[in-house]
Amino acid sequence: MSTIKEQNYNKGFDIELWKKLLRFAKPYKRNLILIGVMMIILASVDVIFPMLTKYAIDNFIVPQQLEGLKIFVLWYILLIICQSIFVWIFIEQAAKVEVGICYDIRKLGFKRLQELSFSYFDRTQIGWIMARMTSDTQRLGDTISWGIVDLVWGTAMMIIVSCVMLFMNFKLALIALIVIPFLAIVSSYFQKKILKAFRKVRKTNSRITGSFNEGIMGAKTTKTLVREEKNLEEFSEIAGKMYRSSVRAAIFSSLYLPVAITLGSIGTAMVLWRGGEGVILGNLSYGALVAFITFTIQFFEPVRELARIFAELQSAQASAERIISMIETEPDIKDDSEIVKVYGDVFSPHKENWANMKGNITFNNVSFAYNEGEKVLEKFDLNVKSGETIALVGETGSGKSTIVNLACRFYEPTKGEILIDGVDYRKRSLLWLHSNLGYVLQTPHLFSGTIKENILYGRLGATDEEVIRACKLVNAHNFIMKMKGGYHSQVGEGGGRLSTGEKQLISFARAILADPKIFVLDEATSSVDTETEMLIQKAIEKVLMGRTSFIIAHRLSTIRLADRILVISKGKVVEEGNHYQLIKRRGYYYRLYTNQFMDEQESMMLHKSS
């Protein structure tokens, strides 16, 4: 199965994408309205200050008199206090919006990850998913919340300042605003360059996160293979690419801002030139000129802020494209709308409509390929009766795991059908099947927490007595009770405080607690010592009784008691029967079993002699 390539995005500023993103702001409508009102008020207050300056110059400084100055100062102080209160309110509200949007995006993203099929995780690197759920999401939260703040303030400021300038002096206002068309042309040019650069940054960031993840998860392998220098070299290459992309993006962003500032400064200079002539000729008061210059600066300050926001939006769009692509990814395996209506979905199941599962499984003319043109199974037939234990044997890549994955509906046939209790399993709820499924992997995964908490994942409502009974059934109770905390002992991240065998027994107990109708053991004893294997084998005899079971095993001692053993080669059953029948035939299974038995005996003799 091939790994998915990071998707390339080539659109310019995507309005439809931002409409989708603004849906995340909808729950915070009241906060955003309050922010908008505060920003409009603040913009109005900011415009009042130059008018006060004009009044002070024309009424106190130029005529050199102080009458009414105290009242003027009081009004000025009151205005500053009001401004401070409004600033505090909008900062508080914007922070709530930022945190809330990040939370909602991550929650929705995590929900979608729970819904996606195995095939998505086969194709997608963990680092890409982590980058989208962390840094990309944070960037979006920042941009939507604080970007809206600056956008509303800047727009309100420009409109109010423009109106005041046009009211004060129409011609002088037009001179100040003449640079706006040039600013629009420059913005259009830099928008394309900045967006392209930031897309490369976000794409490389995903690879870096993936490299971090692999470096941490594979630390032991790195040490044993002495790959530290090579790993550092590979990481440096990716980090270097990130550095170059980031510098390029920063250069375009940094060029855009001074260009916008320069154009604004040209507008201010032209106002100073023409306004200065007006003061000399007596057409304009000195206070009005100062106010007009201040207004010009105030007008281009939000222009510069909008230029910065514009650059940030380009970066945020690169993040948004990746997050939305993940959230909008449809699972390859899902129930159709009619099935959901009757049986519910993963998060809202209608268990009252679920049928009781017996466990009969039938493969009818099933074909399957992971990738187009690479068939693993073709016209495969198999009938498994309720309570029957089927063992699958064969070389790597023969199709053993594929058969089990199809039976569990982790994947679906490309042709043919799979029936459970005589009904095509696509006509039943996916959750119904998975709720009746117990699965023990070769490398069991435990979650951070206690032993008891990990076992309860099998059935959250189970009692302490039921947990203990499950552990006794799989021979895990004794080793658990020897631990200092017993069932309340911490397992560590990924179960790191336990041995592989102990983790395997706990995962066994977790699966049994769910009381599944279908049980799968996927190389469950291949990574454990002989003593633990004996415990697991004894547990298997008890646990599989009355359940439809599939056992995939390289250690053939695990499968001797299976009702049927299927020898799989290139997606076809080449031998079938129980252990004793296949030994008598002296075919592939016989050769495999005797070779393995001889190897085990030789290992035991060498162990004793040492």
C-alpha cells in the first residue's frame, strides 16, 4: 500500500474555503458582534482625538489663551478611560473566540479521525495528521479571532477617517486617497507570491512533524542500528527546506509591508505639501492641517495593519486547506444513509434495532485489491460456521490478514459479498459488527492510565468483578496482583512499564470483557516468551469456546486445536483441514510444522546446554 502524498494546492485567495472556516465562528456570534461594536467604537474614539487636537490648537495654542482648558482636559481623560475599557473588553472576547475556535476545530478533526477507515491511516503519515491538529489549527484560531478584530477596526477606521477628511476638505482628502489604486495592484501581486511560499512552509512543516514522530517512536531502533548521524542528516535536510521556504515567505511578507508604508507616506507627504500651501494662503487653519495630517497617518495605519492581516491570511489559508481537506475526507468504509437511519452511527447508535449476532460468516466470490491492479484475493469463497475456530497459515503477503480485515469490515470487497448470519454485512451497521468483535494484535496498544482503565475500554460499564473474571480467564490476574498497585497500577505511555507478554494478556482481557461473538488473534503469541505463550494458549482454549474465531499465527503450536486450518497462498486456499488431517497429508503444512518443530527443539537444546 502506497503512502499518500501531501496534497498540492494551487488556488489563489479562496472565498469558498473561508466561508467554510467561518462556520467555526458561528457559535461565537455574540462574542464577535460585541468585538465588532467595540472596534467600531474604538475607531470612532481614535478619530475624535485628532479633532480634540485641532480644537486645542485653534482655541488654546494659536490664540494663546487658557479659558476652558480644564474642562477640555477632563473630557480628554474621560475619553482615554473609555478607550481603555473598550480595549479590555475586546481583548477578553477575542481570546475567548480564539480558544473556542481552536477547541472546536480540534474536536471536529478528532471526531473525523475516529470515523475514517483503516485505509486512510495506511496512506497518511502520522506527522501530517499531527501538524494539522496542532500548529495548523492554532494558526487558524489566531487568524480568525484576531484577524477579525483588526479587520473590523481597520475597515471602520478607514471609513470614518475618509468621511471626516472629505467633510473637512474634499480636495485634500482626494489627494490623500489617490495612492489607494496603486496599493490594490501591489497587494494583488504579493498575495500570489506570499500564498505560494506559505503553502510550501506548511507542507514542509508536516514532514518535520512526521520526522519528529518517527524519531521518538523509533528511538530504540535508532540506537541499536547506530543511525543517529544518518537520522540527523535526513532531518537537517527537511529542516533546511523548511528554513529556506520560511525565509522566502518572510521576504515576500516583509517586502509587502514597507511598500504599503511607502505608499501611505507618499499620501501623507502630498497632504503636507498641499495643506501647507492652504495654511500659508489662509484657506486652512493650522489646527485643521495638523488634524488632517494625523487623519492621513491614521488612515494608512489600518492600511498597513490590513496589509499584515492580508499576509497572515495567506499563511492561514495554507493551514486551512489542509485542515478542511482532512475534515472533509469521507471514510472509505461507511454505512449508507438508510442504514444509519435504522441502526444509527458510531456516535449515535440505535442499539434497540440491532440483531443478535450468531457468528456465521460467508465469503461469496470475493475479490479485493488494496491498490488498483494489485489483486490480493480473487473469487475467494469461505464458509465459517458459528462457534468455529479458523486458523490461517501461509507466507507473508499470502492474504491471511486481508481475509480477516475483510471479515471485520476494516475493508470491503471490491467484488462479491460477505454475509454475516446470511445477510450482506453492508446492510447492517458497521458499529454493530465492530461491537461484536474482539481483536488481539501482535503488538498490543495500551493507553496511558491504570491496568483497570485499559481493560474497561472493552466495556466501560463493566463491574470490578467482571474485570477480575476476565483477567482470571486469560491468566492475567496473578501477575496483576503481584504489582504494587494491583489493578490500579499505571501502565505508562503505550504500556511502557509492562513487558510485551503482560501487555498481551491485558489486551486479551480487554477483548474478552466485551464478550464478542467474533474473535481475532493476529500473531498474538509471536512476540512473547515461551512461558507467556503457554498462558495465552490455555486462555485461548477457554476464550474461543462458542465464538467464531480467526487465528493468524506463525507459531503453529498456537493453532493445533483449531477446528479448521486454511493454508493460504497467493490469496487462495491450497490446503484445508484440522491439524491431524494436514499432518497426514504431508503437504505444505506438514513441512512447515515439522521444520518449525525441529527449530524449536534445537533452540531448546542449545538453551539447556548453555
